[in-house]
Amino acid sequence: MAKDHGPQIKDDKLYEDLRKDGASKEKAARIANAKAEGSLDHKSTRLEDRTKEELYDEARDIGIEGRSDMTKDELIDAIRSH
């Protein structure tokens, strides 16, 4: 049974699974909460399939510095390593 991580985490099991797979606390919480709310976008989960604008928006949402000067490939690398 998954540990209760408090009201800020909407899907404790998924959060724990993501953490075990190496996701940061912030990333695991975002994914677990989005899935629990039904707002996780499944149309294009591969970063390479997203537009540069979509990648930029995600980079902004997670607080990646220097994103405005990055190419699409650099944004992908920055998001993956966050």
C-alpha cells in the first residue's frame, strides 16, 4: 500500500513509482497530480513530437533558466534532465 504523501499528492502510488524510477519529487508530483486530475496530455508524450513553443511553455512551467535562447533540441535535453 502506498504511503500517504499528504493532500498535495493526488496519486500516492504513481508518485512512489515515479520516484523509484528516478524522477525528482517535483516531477513525480506534477505527473501524479495531472494523471489524477485527468489533465495529463496523452496525445504527444514524446518530446520530439512537440513544437518548440510547447517545449518552451513546459520549460517555463518547470523553471528552466535560459530557455528563451535554447533550440528545440536544447529544450528537450533541459526538460529531460530536470
